[in-house]
Amino acid sequence: MTANLLDFDLEGLAAFCERLGEKRFRATQLFRWIHQRGASDFDQMSDLAKSLRGKLKTAAHVEGLRVISQHESTDGTIKWLFDVGAGDAVEAVFIPEDDRGTLCISSQAGCAVGCRFCSTGHQGFSRNLTTGEIVAQLWFAEHFLRKHLGRDERIVSNVVMMGMGEPLQNYNALVPALRVMLDDHGYGLSRRRVTVSTSGVVPMIDRLGNDCPVALAVSLHAPNNALRDNLVPLNKKYPLAELMDACNRYLDHAPRDFITFEYCMLDGVNDTPEHAQQLIELVQRHRRPGVWCKFNLIPFNPFPASGLLRSPAPRVAAFSKMLADAGIVTTVRKTRGDDIDAACGQLAGDVKDRTRVASRMAQQRTIMLKQAAPETAAIKDS
Ligand code: SF4
């Protein structure tokens, strides 16, 4: 079996080139062809020696994920469902805004954490994605969007690891993928524009701070342990005080000087004035100088199996005001892509039954793309 070059960060690709008897610097050229130009055909890589291209053809390939479906919202948000084999599918969502283009990508097929409000959590865990499968979501989206939007410039300016899965439970595949995103010869994203979102895997927060500090978002969702144990079961292992301490330690390494706390607003569950007050006290107990955290209140995207409802807008506004009045920077996330069910973190509402996914894959091929590269992909409406 030949190596899929999407699996390598630049260091890994250099080692691979050395194994082929080539100089390490050849890896930089190859890396740029793949990630900056979206190439997958070695014959296209005209500045590589013919002999190297010959070796690559026998030892390697560049292969993305097959797109099962693509849905575009009226607000420009685009959601893709990717086939990762054995009936599993993962989602990525592109969210365009005036000053940025954010891609939300997945790290696992399913998720073992089992948060109550998350449709991915309701699917259970299937498997970790490989580095190549994580990178392939960005590789595809960036080069597809350049063509789709007719622009020969970078489209994805921000990546959030906030799709399916707990990224810090797939750490060994995650870190090389982050390095590809950050590498100037890859996507050249600044550390501030790459965000890992975690439900609170405390030891891995510390490792990430040492190995590859990028922006950190923490799915908090509750102001006390009793409620968080129920909403985010991982809290039983790493309770709030430990999590907040880990966030504080992370800030010593972080590219931003604040942590983003995500808080999904659930009607009658975590959205009362008492909850807001507890949250204020939690933040104050772990205070650092300056603005060290920001809250992002997320309107819940209801799905039937959750038994939960979205908090009414006035309650979200009142909650937000209480935090803001206490000096906590708070935003309420705009809902995007409602018409295509695309909220990050709740991406998989319609793939929770993988058996259904398998039949969808057979029946529904809304858009099929050639398995190979974005630049050769042909869209066929079925
Ligand atoms: S919110 Fe994140 S960590 Fe929790 S179940 Fe969903 S994907 Fe997993």
C-alpha cells in the first residue's frame, strides 16, 4: 500500500522523501504543490525532477475524502458530508463572513464523550480520524471554494476543530494536522486563527500547550459540577476546578491571551439568573489579570433525541447581560446555516444512525466527486 501524502506534516514528508533517497528540501516543493495548489497528480508538479515523480508514483498517492453530499445555505454557509469508510461519515462546515472564512472540521467519526445536547454524542464513538482525514477536509474545502467562488486566493482564514469528535482524544493525529494548517508552506494560518475546541480533557490541554499552542475553546455549558456531570459526562473525570486550572496554565503558552468558553443555552436547564451568577463566581474564583476568558453563548440547535429545547431569545439576552455587567466579555453566536442544519458541534443530527448513513450514501448522492483531487473533481448532480 502506498502512503497518502495528506497524512504528513512537513517534517514527516521530509522524512518520507529521505526514505526515497531524496533531499529533504524536495518535501517543501511537494508540500506546496499539494496544499497551496491542491495538486494530487505528480505529473502536474512540473518543478519536481522526473525521477522523483517516478518514485512518488510507485510509493505514494494524494487522496482526499469522497464527498457524499453538499448543502449550501441561503446565507452562504456550506456543509459537506464526507465518507470515511465502513458506513461512517463526518461533516465539515464553511461559514463565510465579511472579514473571514471559517471552516469547522471533524476529528473523529462519532464521539465517546456523549454530551447530552450534542447529536454527535448521541451516535456513540466509531473511530479516530487519521491526520490525512482531518487535513483532507481543509484541503478539499480550500481548493473547492477557490473554484466555486472564482477566486485565486486563500478562502479559509480560520479553522475551528469543533465538528464531530473530541480533538484531544485523537491527539496523535491532531497535532500533525494542526502543523499542516500552521505551516507557511501549507495553509499558513496563524496560531490565533486555528482553534481547538475541547470538552475538557485536562492532561491533553497541558500537552497541547507544550506541543502546539493554538487558540483554545472549552465547551463549558454548566456553572457547577452537578449540572456539568450531567451535560458533559467527562466532567466526572476532570471536574470544573481542574479544568479551570488547566485553562489558566494554557494561557502561559497560548497565542491569544484568553480562553473562549462555549456555553450552549438550554431552555430551563442552564439558563437561569442563578446559573449566570454561579458562572460569574466561577470565573472570579479563577481570575487572572486582564480579560482572560470570553463567553460565547450558543443558541441550541434542537434535535429530537436530546429532549432539550433552545432557550428563548430574551432569556439568552438577560443571561448575556448579567455576564457582561460583571465585566465578562460575552457574545451570542449568530445562528448560521439553519436551513441546512449546520451548527458546529451539532453537525451530525442526520447521521446519528450510521446504518441510515450507509443507505443515504447509496441512494442520495447529492454530489459525487471523484475520489482524487479537488482540482480534477467534477460535480455530478444525481
Ligand atoms: S459536544 Fe463535542 S465532545 Fe461533546 S459529544 Fe459532541 S462532539 Fe463530543
